[in-house]
Amino acid sequence: MIPTGVVELQGFAVKFEVVIKTQSLMIGAYSDYQKELSDSIIQMRDQEKMTFKRISETLTQKGYRSPRGFDLSAESVFSVYKKRKIRDARLGAQPKQFVTGLRVIG
């Protein structure tokens, strides 16, 4: 349902619709493991400035595997990193708002 409204001022009425578009409501839930893994990768890459190869080696030594149970290669670490960054940007984006159907009734 699109919110609508009518405002009356000095014998005139203005009818309008407000449209808000956002992608931040589309939340695909991460499992606890995926969240932990992606948090570790983000921290190692952004704060510790590690290469994807070094991150994969470090996490493999700690017993981590991909969310589907495969070995963590540099490519799979990059994929997790990239997808997490895209997700964070989408969830943090400001919604687009605009008014449509503006009519003055007098």
C-alpha cells in the first residue's frame, strides 16, 4: 500500500502519494558460521591488510572451510569478501523517496 495524504490550506487541498524504495529490507540471513567467517575475512583484509592468499592460509590453519565445506582458496576468500562488501553497501544504502500524484484541489 502506498501512503497517501491530503493537506488543506486556505481552501485548497493537496493530494499526494509518497513512494519509498529501498533494497535494505531484502536481508538474506547469514548463518552464524558465515557471519563469523566473513567478519574474520573483512577484519584481516581491511584492518590487517593481509592478502587473500595469506587470509586463506591463516583460516585454513585455524580449521575454517568454505560455507559449503570446501577448502578455502584465495579465490573463495575473495568471493566471500566481495559479496559481504556488496551486502553491507546494500543494507547501508539510504532509501530513495519521492512524491508522486501531486494534485491541487480547489
